[in-house]
Amino acid sequence: MMDMYAHATLILVVIAATFTVAKLFKLSIELSMFAAAIAAFVVHTGNLPIRHIVEGAFTYYDVCLIFITATFFMSVLKESGGIVYMVRSIVKTFHKHRALCLFLLTVVLLIPGALTGSGAATVLTVGTLVGTVLTYMGISERKTAAIIFLCAAMSAAAPPINLWAMMAAAGSNMPYVGFMGPLLVLSVVGALFTMFYLGGKGKVVDLDKTLRELPEPPEGMNWFRVGLPFAVLFLLIIAGRVWPFDMPILGLPLMFVISAVVAILMSPKKLKIFAIAEETIHSLIPLVGIMIVVGVLIQSMALSGARGLISLGVVTLPLWVLFGTLWIILPVSEGLLQYAVAPLLGVPLVLLFNMKAMNPIIALSAMAVMWPVGDSLPPTAVVGRATVMELEFKGRYTEFLKACIVPSLFILLVCTLFLIFSNQLSFLVAG
């Protein structure tokens, strides 16, 4: 028995050491994880088990298909001028009503990440447009960057696509069903608090200057052309729930493709479809890469017993310790390993909460909103760095992080309360 524990501990040490050395040689997070996984395989088996590497690489194949097709859908909307039209219309109509304008801009920020599962998608598609409007509402550059990042983090956590919840649910043999309510409440509350706490004070939009800064939508763009693709998407999603025995199972990737085709047909200008698809794949290479590598790493840990050792360590902790520390552990682990933390820590935590007679869906939803808050933390800080680069933030990165502290703590507090009172909040779960 001791040999088994000693061997699993050795594998964890090898993984940590290899990852650290790889980072010292300035390898990317993806290559560092892959090197750690390969080292674990070699130490455990004495050779290179190709079958397990391939099997691990395809663990999250379905998840990759979802955010590739979803991102393509959002890219088509952006290139057709739909996103610009939405932002300009909001500014034109509600520029005299600051609170309502901020609320609608929050909704715009939530849409891309909610549909793609990626906070970076929000930053890259609408971050600059909304940032321009916020600047002309008298919000400082530092606060604007914090708003864009945290709303992007909440958009990645928002339903229907939450990659952390999907990965942890898959590892727990739990269907990804019933998450809409809790994820929606947590992400919307977090985004709205961020927007109004950081941007509540200021002035009404300087309409003329703002419209001069925003790009012009193509002639002929209107709300019908913008709204129809979204309507088709939501109808396809809802149809499967309303008529489960009559509606064929399309799957989210096909639904996004169908909606993208509708967006192409509704576009008032001719789109370069292959160029958009190529750019979409190119922008998603790091995200797809890390999903593949995470699968390989988790496979190596499962094969060697290292994953079981971590799970044992987690499930033996008292609940009060978890409630008091997860708000720190989850964001920091996201900053270290990104999506790898969902199957690594999420799975044993879900099993523990379920064993303790807590509602596992509410608990996992709370954790899945805590994780993306850590996307601004080093060493990875993918979404945080993308935000300051996209907005051309001229201050120091630490200044941006300081602006995020209070809204982040509020989000983490609400998520912790959801964990503690998961059973009392079970009414939010809808199958």
C-alpha cells in the first residue's frame, strides 16, 4: 500500500519538476504541460505509451468542436457588422440614460463568452468597442480594462457553454444538465456588480465623439439581420427540451454551424467565409492546444495513480477548510494550469460534495465561476494580458490587477455562499 502512495507521489513530483523546468526554458504553457505528461508516462511505464497519449488527446474532442463552431459563429457576426451595429445602436438610443446604457453594454459583453466558453472571445470581439464607449463615459483607463476583463471572465462562466463545468462534469460521469440557472445567476450578478461598481460614477456618453471612434456598420444592417441568427440558435437549443422525442439530436456544434449559415445569409455584405474560418482556427490554436494537452496530462495522472492521490487528498479535507480556502485555491490554480484544474480539482470536489449530500450542480457551478476570475493571474494570465493588449492599456499590469480586486472578491464571496448553501439553492437547477 505504501509503495502505491510512494509511486503516485513520485509521479506528481516528476510532473511538477518537469513543468517547472520547461517554464524556466520559456516553453509555452501547452508545451510545458505536454512535457510533464510525457515525463509521467515514461517514469510510470518505462516507455512511451502511444495509445494512452492518443486517447488522452481526444478526451475533450467534443468540447473543442463546440467552441470552434461557436467562435466561428461569433466571428461571422463580427465580420458582417452585427456586433458594431449592436453597440452603436445602444449608444445612440440610450446615451442619455447612463444606468441603462451600462446594463445593455454588460449584456453585450456577456454574449460572446457565453456562446464560445472563452473570455478571450469577448475581449477580441467586443472588448475594444465597449471599452471605447466606457472611456467616453468618463471611466478611467484602468477601470475600463478591469471591467472588460471581469465581464469577459463572467461571460466565459455564463451558460450555455462553461468549459470548466463541462470538463469537471464529464470527469465525474455527470450529465451537463441543470447548470443554466445557477451559472446565469452567478455570472450576471458578477458582471453587473463589476460594471456598476467600477463604472457607476461618471457622465453620460459623449455621443458625437463616441460615434466617430466606433466603426461604421455596413449599409443595410438592421436588428432583424442581427437577431435572426441568435433566434435560430436559441430555438434549436430550446426545441430539444420542448420536444425531446420529436426533435433530432443535433448537438451544439451543428447548432452553431446552422446559426452561422443564417448569419452569413443575413449579412448585408459579402463575407470571405474561408478567411474567417482560417482566422478562427488560427486564433483558437492555443485554446485547442491546451485542451488536447490537458487530456493527455489527465490521462497520464489517471494511469499512474497520481490523480487518485490528489482526489484522496481533497476528499479527506474537512468542509470548513474547503469553504475557507477554495476562493483562493481555485483562481490561483487557474492562473497556474488554466483549464487543467477543472478535471484535476473539480472532479474530486464534485464527488466530495455529492458524498456530503450537497447539491453537486450548484457546487460545481460556483466553482466554475471562481476559476475564470484567475485568468488575470500569472504565470499564464491569458485573458488578462489579452485585455490590456487589446485596449492598449498604458499603465503597469499591477495597476490593472488592483482595479480588479474588489469586484473579484465580491464574485468569490457570492460563489462561496452558493457552495455553503447549495441545498437551499437547489431550486435554481432545471433539468
